[in-house]
Amino acid sequence: MKIFKVWQQGTTFAVLAMLVVPITARAAQLSSDARSSIPKEVQQIIVVDYRQMQNSPAAMQLKDRVLPPELKHLEATLKTSGLQVDQDADTLAFAAFRSNGASSASGSGTGTRILGVAQGQFNTQAIMAKFAKEKTKPTMLRNNAIYPMGSGGMSVVFLNQTTMVFGDKQAVKAALDARDGLQPNFLQNSEMMNEMTGIDSMAVWSILDQKGTQTMMKSVLGEAAGLADYDTVKNRMKDASYTMDFSNGVRFNMSVDMSDTITAATAATVMQGIALMKKASGSPLEQTAVDDTTINSNSGVLTVAYSSSDSQFAGLLTSPLFQQVVVK
């Protein structure tokens, strides 16, 4: 899956902190309405505190460097839609989900679509008045009014005054089918729901299913993923999650659940070797970044933790290591 590839690739070691949108600490939780609008077959969910992100110059600079084009397109459409999302949204989530027989949002035909969910206090009365003034007519799906959003083929629907769903029309329809009980939704995905427990109180967090985890780890391992036994190892990867906090410097934590302790320990050893190779060829700043990263395994879980000061992190943004890991 390539939709969130850029967000995932830097998880090799220290630079994995650069692959999510950084913000100051504040919970970014999804409401029941938001969760029920995400289809069950979700591959990755990324949730950020949008208001805090907008107030952080460093966060916006980093986002401009690493945000995938598909997500940039969704965000740009929101900003130009006249819905005042910049002022009204508190939490912004993106979900990549498998859609049976559908072409992907990226046009690659993989059957994966992207859905956006915004939470906040939306002045729906003013928004509807604006639609009426501009003679913007909705498409009705049961009791749900789906409005076109700009000229880029995006659509939006308000589940209530605090939750809006947006994306291409097919993604929005899939969200409404999930919310209305016509298709299974995220609340029925017990594995992913359990994976979310304990991290959804963080300011920024992401969860990945098995396929998403396999894609991420293949990027992380680089050439090591070309080994003959990688297919065997990847089938022992279960799921993954990561969180980030910018309240006091930069802190990043990632966990990858493996099927057994030996696989987790092997993956940790391989990643440690990759980190040492990067350190040997890196600048002093990059060497410090590797030193600030801890790669370990415990009870079948591979863990990666990174921390640094704000100034060290800012320096990494322009480093060759950052470019090498993020832009592939």
C-alpha cells in the first residue's frame, strides 16, 4: 500500500519521529460517531490534534515535508471549501481502508481508499446557508446529504454538529454504509479496537493492521527485506502502533506485535544493525539521533523509542539522513 508509505518509511530508527504530524500534548480521541463511520477493513488510522498542529510553526514545517500527496489534497480541499475547518476542527483523522472491488484513491487499483474525519464544533446552520446561497445541491443517501466540496471531486457529509466525514464520494458512501449498519464498521474490528486501547489518549497516534505493518516493516528493513526468509518473517508480524509527543522536546514510541519472542528479537537485532550502519556514515547530528534511539524487544513485541530536543530535531529536517529515509 502506497497511500501512507511516506508516513511509514522513517520508522527505521530516530527519523521515525518525522513521519507523523507533530503537535503539543493533548488527547486526540475519536468519538463513537467517528469510529462507527470508519469501515471495518481498515489498514491504518492516523489521528492528530489539528488545532494544536495549526498553532505550531515547527509542526507545519515538518508536515509540509512529509505529508503524502493524497493527504495534502484532502487537507487543501478542506481549507478551500469555505467550511472554516481551520477555525472549527479540533481533531483530524485519516483512515485507509480496503474497499471490495473499488479502485484506490491513488488510482493504483489496489482497492484501498482514504477517508477523512474531522471533529469539532461546526456551525452547520451557517454552512448549509452557504451551500444554499451557492446553489450547491447534495446527493441524498438515505437521510444523509452528501455535498460536493470544491472542484477536486471531494465530498463531505455531516454526521452531526460535531463530526464531518470527507473524501471521494465512494469513500464517503462507504463511511455512511458503515455508520448506518449496512456494512461492518471499525467498532466491530476487535483486533484494531484493542490495539487502540491505551494510545488513543495521546496527542498523535496511529494504528496499523497486519498488512499495513508488513508494508511498513519492509520499508524499514530496506535491503534486509530482500532476504529469502523475509516472507516467513513478515507472516509473523501481527499489528503495529505509534505515538508522538512534542510537549517537552520530541518523543516517539512504536510497538510492533510479533507472533513469538524469537521473531521480535530477530527483527530488533536487524534494526539495530541498520541503525549502526546509518550511524557510521552519518554526520555528528545524525549520529546523535541514532544514539537517542532505543530498539528492543520484549515478550514478542518489537519496540522503538526516540527522543531529542527541539533544536536537534529541527536540524535533522535538512539532513541527508532525513532525505534518505523519508524520500524513497
